[in-house]
Amino acid sequence: KFGQIAFESTSVKKTGANEMKITGLITIKGVQKSIELMVTSKENGGKTSLLISGTLNRRDFGVGGYSLVLSDDVKLDLKIEV
């Protein structure tokens, strides 16, 4: 039923020489929330790598319910090469 997670940026702010903060709306299971992602770009051999990190609360999106062993916070770490 919910086979897709969507993210739409609403602002991008440069925070350093190769760093930026992207604020946007993430939609998971039909629930939309604002999230901030930190992005670092690195050049290597003609390719650009984007290292993206952020954190969200899985319970905000109705994922997993209550658990004593499962953390509410989900750490996002993505690497995109272009």
C-alpha cells in the first residue's frame, strides 16, 4: 500500500565550503513532516559523491508501533554518486 517514500526540498543553505543544509518535506506512509538533512559533497576521480545524513522519528510516521527494543530515532545515511 505504501511502496514509496518521497522527499521535496523547500530550502537549501550553504553551511561550509562543501556542505549544505537541506530542509524539506518527507512523506512516509501518507504522513508528511519537515526534516533537515546535512549534505557534504566530495570530488573523486571525476565523480561527485553526496553524503547525506539526518534523523527522523519513526513513530511520527506510524512505523513499528511501541517497542522496548526498537529505537524511535532512525538515522539516515545516504551516499549518491553523480
